[in-house]
Amino acid sequence: MTTTYRLHNYWRSSASWRVRIAFALKGLAYEYVSVNIVRDGGEQNRPEFGALNPMRQVPTLELVEGGESRFLSQSLAIVEYLDETTRGGPRLLPTDPYLRARVRQLAEGINAGIQPLQNLPVFAEVERLGGDKLAWAKKWNERGLAALEALAQETVGTFLVGQTPTLADVCLVPQLYAARRFGCDTAQFPTLERVEAACFAVSGIDATRPEKQPDAVAVA
Ligand SMILES: N[C@@H](CCC(=O)N[C@@H](CS)C(=O)NCC(=O)O)C(=O)O
């Protein structure tokens, strides 16, 4: 049965961007469904979105088969699903168990170790407690990316693990973008910046940039 994809996402969401990159690497088309996570309290908090994803987060991938829809959330689970169910593009998880674990290690360093600390509800809580959300985000980005720069040395080639893009690179590109938004000087991570440039040199990746999405708004 043919599967078509509807990606519920937001232009500036780093977790959403990971999935857009995976779609591009795999050469797959999808329908872009915008969920504005900042306007009017966030569309992710509306009951209709909560029915698709009780976590109330983007991205959420809708798989449409024979007129029926199923929903997947968590960007890493989505990327792995696309990797396992489609043939085109590079394997985003290597077959070698050690390298596969290293890819997941780097990806989780971002997914579990950095990104949750810069999510909107966390920012709201930092502000409620009288903190500076940008300083907070900068600190955790710098700490996590420094670890990633060190960890990458063992496996880095053109990409973080070897010569083809993997799930680790899919997570890296949006994280560097976010880090810069929060005031990090990413030049202190030369390996990560080199890999980022290699990712943007891959056909189709440039079009996944936040500012090129249909719901992007101009920001300073
Ligand atoms: N681990 C999740 C993180 C998802 C996530 O934090 N999404 C953010 C945007 S990047 C979101 O929806 N934030 C809105 C909110 O939590 O209210 C994933 O990889 O999909």
C-alpha cells in the first residue's frame, strides 16, 4: 500500500528540521502542515493537535495509507522509521553495531542532552524563576556542543560518523543554528562547523533551512 506523508511541523523548531533533513536525504516528498508553536499560546496546545500527539510537540508525522492516518512523534523515532521503510538515499543508521551506537550516542547527546533545555516550556519556567533564558540556553548549548566536538574525533570523516550523512548529522545541523540564535560562537567547534558545511553541500539540504519554509516569518 502506498504511504503518503504529512509533516506537522514549525519552521523554527529544531526537532522539526531534523525530520525535514531526513526527508531530503531520502528524496521523499511530504505535505508541509504548519503548527505555530508560539502564536496565541501555541497551536500544539489545542485539543485537535493533542489528539494527534499527546506530548503536544512538533514534529508529528502523519502516515496516510488507504485513507487511514497513523501518527508518529519524536524526531529520532521518525527518522529511524523513514530509514527502515524506504530505499532511497544514504543509510542514516550504519549496519555496524558499534558505529550505529556511536551515531545514536551523538544524536542523543543533542536530542536528550541539549535540545530539551531550550524548549519553550523550559524557557517559560526559567523566566518565571527570574532567570535569563538566553544565558541559560547558551550555557547548555556550549557545554553539549563542546562534548560533541570531542566525541566526534573518533569517527569523523566528511560527516560525524564516516563518509555519508547519518542521524547524528541530521541532529547537528539544527542544533548549530539554535546555538547561534542563543549567542554561541560556534567557531569554537571547528569539526562540527566543517561537518555542517558538508551537510549543506548535499543536494536538497539547503531547502530545509528554517527561513525557506512556508510558515517562516522574518525575524531580526
Ligand atoms: N524529543 C522531541 C522534542 C520535540 C520538541 O521539543 N519540540 C518542540 C519544538 S523543537 C516543541 O514542540 N515545543 C513546543 C512545546 O513544547 O510546547 C523530538 O525529537 O521530537
